[in-house]
Amino acid sequence: MKVLKSILAATAVSGMLATSAFSNEALIKEGEKIFNNKNLGNCLACHGANGKGIESPGSMGPKLTGLAYYPDEYLYDVIYNPNKKNPISQMPAFGKNGWLSDSQIKAVVAYLKTIQ
Ligand code: HEC
């Protein structure tokens, strides 16, 4: 029960962070660029993100929609190193591999939360 309470508290705090990230248009735009850029995130190669009219061939990863209520930290961790959560993940560890910087991952997280 104590654990559940602290999870709820953490979720509430990151919900507040999400609200402030939402007001940051520049960060979201930057994240969108990284997400779509073949030489940076290339997330579309595996994730068929719908919404915003993105046509994607990607089908290896799940559709990245409805992430608005996910804690920022969870999304950051998955992008930084998906193997932490799933040891046999087929998604590359963008942060751990040094492909995306801390601020680039934060921008992608801000963008992910805007995909409907
Ligand atoms: C090589 C394919 C591949 C690429 C490239 C890739 N992913 Fe993934 N991703 C996956 C797979 C497969 C999963 C399913 C869970 C797992 O295997 O870990 C996943 C899971 C996720 C999740 C968790 C979704 C959930 O509901 O828990 C997020 C968030 C995510 N990816 C974001 C990204 C972002 C952002 C990028 C680009 C920086 C990216 N992925 C690039 C394959 C990929």
C-alpha cells in the first residue's frame, strides 16, 4: 500500500511536469524532428505512430499513442535503455549507446506526450 501511494505521488508530480512541458512548443518541435529523422531517432522505422497524419511502415514496435499520461521518467527510461525494463527488447538503447543526448531524449519525451 505504501508503495502504491508513492507511485501515485510520483505520477502526480510528473503530471505537473508534463503540463509544463506542454507549454514548451520549441521542445516539442525539436522532439518531433528527432523522432522523424532517420539519422537521429528514426523511431518511425519501428513505431507506427498514428495521429498527426504520420504514415509509417513501422510495425515492429507498438503504436506510440496515448502516452500523455505516462510519467515522463518512464518514457525517458525506455528511450535511454529499454533493456532495463525488457532484457530482450529489440529497441536500441538510444541514451546508453550515446545516440541521443539527455536533452534530445527529453525533447522526444515532450513530443511523445503530444501524439494522440
Ligand atoms: C528497432 C526498432 C525500434 C526502434 C528504432 C525504436 N523502437 Fe521503441 N520499441 C520497439 C519495440 C519492439 C518496443 C516494445 C517493447 C520492447 O520490446 O521493449 C518498443 C517500445 C517503446 C516504448 C514503450 C511503449 C509502451 O507502451 O510501454 C516507447 C515509449 C518507445 N518504444 C519509444 C521509442 C522512441 C521515442 C524511439 C526513437 C528514439 C524508438 N522507440 C525507436 C522497437 C523500436
